[in-house]
Amino acid sequence: MSMRSSGDGDGAIAEINVTPLVDVMLVLLIIFIVTAPMIAPQAMKISLPQTAPVVQRDQAKNEVLVVFKDGSMQYKGSIVSEAELKAQMTADGKASKYQLQVQADEAVPYGRIAQVMALAQAAGLQRLTFVTLPQK
């Protein structure tokens, strides 16, 4: 018995069609390229300070607040003002059930960080952490 790849069509197909596999792989590659910059803190153009590593004891639900060099803030993926930030944190209604992780550029003045901390406290937040990079 021999396989025929051409002819009257009675023979088995000798090759696998890889076109759907290539299509799926290209879609996955595009998704990775688009989402990768959102995951890395360095992609947000902030320079995190370096400290000794600390292990988080409890695994609460985390929300990330990014404070840029110029003092602008990004919460849940969008740029927000102080009033919008306070409204969003208060509207969540679960202020005591989640932890706010602050990713502040090391060039941000302490006064701005103090304002953010007071804003979070006014919204009823109980847990606040600062994200840093491990020392080399």
C-alpha cells in the first residue's frame, strides 16, 4: 500500500495543515507583545527605590496606585486626580478588605506621598504598602 498525495483523492493526506497553528501562535504573540509593557513596572517610566526584600504575610486583594515623577497618579490602569482617586477608593466599599500597593517613583517628594497616604486613610483604607525593588 502506498500513499498518494495527488491523483484521484482516494489516498490519505500525507501532511498536517499547520496554518491554524500558525494563526493561533501569531495571536498569542500579539497578545503577549501588547500586555507585557503593562506588567513590568519599568514600562511605566517610574524608578522604584531599592530596599531589602520583605515577604508579604497575608495575601489580601491588591490594588495598585502608581505615582509618577510629576505627581500624577494612575489607579486601576487610568490616570486619576485626587478627587477621582478618593471617590473610587470610597466607592469600592471594601476599603478594609483590600490592600493598596503604592508604586512611587523615587524622585517623588515625600510631601506628595504623605498626601496619598492621607487620601487613602480618608477613604477608609486599612492596609497600605510601598512597592520597591530588591537591593542588588
